[in-house]
Amino acid sequence: MQTFDVVVLGSGASALAAAVTAHGHGAQRVGVFEKADVVGGTSAMSGGMVWIPCNHHMDEAGMGDSRAEALRYLEALSHDKIPRDLAEVYVDVGPEMVRWFEANTPVTFEIVEDFPDYHPEHPGGSTAGGRSLECPLFGFGELGEWADRVSQSRQMGRHVLMNETTLGRGATTIIDRDVLRQREEDDLRGCGQALIGRLLKACLDRGIEPHTNRAATGLVITDGRVTGVRFGPADADVVEARNAVILATGGFEWNQDLIRAFIRGPLQRAVSIETNTGDGLKMAMRAGASLGNMQEAWWVPVIDVPGADGRPLAWMVNRERIQPRCIMVNKAGKRFANEAANYNAFGAAFHQLDPGSFEYMNLPAHMVFDHEYLVRSGLFRYRGEGPVPEWLTAADTLAELADKAGIDGLQLEETVARWNAQVADLDDPDFGRGRSINDTHWGDGTRTAAATLGPIDTGPYYTVAVRPGALGTKGGPQTNADAQVLDLDGQVIEGLYAAGNVMASAMGMTYGGAGGTLGPGMVFGFAAGRHAAEHRGVGLPGSA
Ligand SMILES: Cc1cc2nc3c(=O)[nH]c(=O)nc-3n(C[C@H](O)[C@H](O)[C@H](O)COP(=O)(O)OP(=O)(O)OC[C@H]3O[C@@H](n4cnc5c(N)ncnc54)[C@H](O)[C@@H]3O)c2cc1C
């Protein structure tokens, strides 16, 4: 039987952070086991940003932040769903985690410039940014044969830096073609690829080779303590974990039964890696864990488009729905929210149930925009030239458009007329769109209210259905400050830890800022790895 000090399940950012930290704190034998045939999980497919209040890069840049302000912010967003003790751990350990990785591994971070928090005007929120960090470009050549064994996004496109994208407010349009070509030749990658590439390099440097195609199926529990992991149905395939097992198996967004059982409303599309089927959650449940935050996901509005590989693709409309000359309406033809609100918070709008009709009022929602929108912003690479793609509905008039899409036509005309009248004054008294720095940041780059407000007046007109998607679920076993899993009585289940989307998120229903999911994933991965390394199993040789 293979024996490890610490066994980590999964290979996303939470898992690899836990593995490297465990090794760096004294665990000599660390095993990383991954269900997929590639490593990196959703994390490698992501923007790779981490949201860490009070990080030292802010100090160096002369940007003020404080523990009190960060906690005030989380408290303001909590609606009593964020446990105070975990919020404190997050704010306290986050900066420590960043420093430790920079001092001990190839993982380094820099500020994504000017990226405000997602609710910047809330008490304690940051309007100037600084809390969102990303890794510099990383040369995948350093990974040797592992370079081709990292998960890739079907949505993210080129691996530039977040600082160079329109989201990070950088210079996408002016990155020199030769520079891009050179980067491709050198296999230099940014975003989630850079984060996972660096974490993976840190593992490999320490002799930790992840085991792929190894789906854990159960925990071995001896006298109430987790002592190993089972793979496959047979008891023969077991690895021993002398100190601990760290669950970092992502959420359960690809498991319809678990979604039906727990999630608060429709979750119609998952955009994460398809192997996230709640395996870690089930293991924790069988071990007697108490669960928390089970109704929640990291929500994201998506549209259905065809993928390059022929499979349908759920395309996130995080920036697209915010551009001028575009609104969202329900089938009654009415706007129902500030379209520029943060994507996670927007999920709530999809779950509004009308008590009378007992229908979800805003499901599906419809993005409605004009031809000029397509010319200026484009949508899923379509800029209004050539035949209208199948996934988009077009018409010369709003009435005809509404008819084709099943929207109330008279109301849609009225809604658009009202919208056009109010944006002429560069204001949205109905939903306050354009008043937050968040709205103008994600707009067309002009950074005034006009960055998101503009008339819908130049036909043809277009619409596409928008559905509630998720980056991942965020409920699971409850943990303490060291990421140890707790049982139904609040007692530690010895030898079991959880980090990332598998755990009951310390963020409740909140997404604090860019990096708001990977930040907690890495912080609790770090906490888990450190504690697991330093606490030997009771009764085992060398136990403390
Ligand atoms: C396009 C996109 C952009 C995003 N950008 C950002 C961003 O910039 N910042 C941010 O904070 N968040 C971002 N997110 C969300 C973020 O990527 C996820 O929330 C995060 O990666 C979850 O990390 P994790 O470690 O918990 O899980 P994952 O990275 O999904 O890793 C879980 C791993 O566990 C493995 N696994 C599952 N079951 C088993 C098993 N039984 N045995 C072994 N292994 C198993 C899975 O195969 C998977 O590899 C983005 C998401 C997407 C899709």
C-alpha cells in the first residue's frame, strides 16, 4: 500500500496550494490524486485572479487597506451568511499565504491594476482596486512533459494577462502582434494557466508528481479518524494518509441529483470542469460532516453558443451584458435589474419566483440590443457582418423581435422607449445602472456612466436568451479556522480537511471582488496544508 503523510484530492488551485504548503511545513510525502486525465481543474481554465485584502503588494504600491475595512466589507455583504471566525481567518491568513508562496515557490503575484471590488461602494469596499492579484506570465516549457497535461478553457481564448484584457483594463488592443507571437513560441501563459503552471512547478520542484485518472471514491476511517483514501470499488486500491486527507475536489455543479437536492433555484449551466460531480461532498457526508452554504453557487449569466469543438458552449456574458445599447428583459418585456450588477449577485434575479403564477419571472432573461451594439462591442465574435448566427434572433423592429423570441412586444417597445429617454440624460433612475464604479469599470472603457448607458435605436434589433450558470457550487462540509472538517456536533473529524469549492464557503453568498473564489480556495488550502503537516495522526509513529 502506498503511504503518504498528506493525501490531497483534486488538483485545482486549492489542492495544489494545500499540497505545496503541506510539503513546505514538514510533510515529506505528499500525494496529489486527480480524477481527470489532466491537472488544474477549473482553476487552470479561469482568469486566475485571487482576491486578497491587505496584501503586501498594496502596501508597496502605497494603497491603503486594513483588516477592519476588509471585515467591514464582508460584514456589509454577509446577510448573516458569512461566519465571522472564517472571515477573520480569511483576512488574516490571506496576506500571509501570498508572502509564503512568494518566498518559497515560483508562485508570485502582482496587482491587477484599477480593478475595483465587485460592490465597491459598500462599507469597506475598494473603489481603487489592489485586492485582486494575478500571476505574471509563466513559461510552460518549465513544466516539461506536464505542459500538455493541464486543463484548458473552452472560453478563455488566448493566455494573456488579466492586466492586458478589457476586464483587467489593460492594453489588449495594443499588445503587439509580434509580442503575442513570441509568447506563443515561448509558450508563455497568463491567467489561470499561469497560476496552475506555477503551483504545479512548485509541486514538481518538491518531488510531488500528481496522479491523474485517479478518482477517489471513499475515505478510510479508522477509530473515528480519517486514515486513507479508497479508489474504485475494491478495498485493495487504498492509499494511507498518516496525517490527513485534504478534500479539494471542487463543487457538485455537474451532479444533477445534488443540485436538485440542495441548490436554491435553477442552475442551468455549469462552466467548470465536468469532473466536479460532488465526490468530495459525498465523502464528507459519509464521514459525518456538518454541511453549510449548500444552497449557494458562484452564479454567472450565460448564453448558449456552439463551441469550436462542435459541442454546445455556455458563454459567460459578464462584460457583454454591461455594454451600452444593451438591456436585459424578462418575457413580460420588462427590465428587472441593473444589468451591470456583479455576475454572482445577478444570480438572485434569476431566482425571483412570482407567487401568483408560480413561475420564475426572469427565466430565461433576454439580452436585447441594436445593430450599433454589435458593431461596437460584438457578441461571441459576431460583429453584425454576414449572416446572423443561429444562436441569435434578429428582426427589423422590436415588435417583430419580441414576437420571434416570445417576449411581450408592446411592453418591450415601451421598455426600450423609456430606456432611451433616460439614457439621454445619462442616468438610470429605475435600477441605478452606471452609478457604481463596478458598472463603469466593466463598460466600454470610457469609465463614465456612458460606458454602460446608451440608446437602443439602430435596427436591426437582436435578442439572445440568458440563463443562470455557475462557475461552481460553494456549499459543503463546514470547517474550522484550520480548514479541518467538523462533524454534526461541531467537533473536528480528525484527519479530514477541506478547501476550495468543496467546502462550505467562508464567503456565504458573496463574491467580494475579482479572485473572490480562488482567493478563499488558496487561503484555506494553505491553512489546511500547514495544519495537516504540523499535526501527525494520533497513535501513528511520530505523532505529536
Ligand atoms: C472561465 C472562468 C474564469 C474564472 N475566473 C476566475 C478568477 O479569475 N478568479 C476566481 O477567483 N475564480 C475564477 N473562476 C472560478 C474558479 O475557477 C473556481 O471557483 C475555482 O477554480 C475552484 O477551485 P477548486 O480548487 O475548488 O476546484 P477546481 O479547480 O475545479 O479543482 C477541482 C478538481 O478536483 C477534481 N476531482 C473531482 N472529484 C475528484 C475525485 N473523486 N478524486 C480526485 N479528484 C477529483 C476535479 O477533476 C478537479 O480537477 C473562473 C471560472 C471560470 C470557468
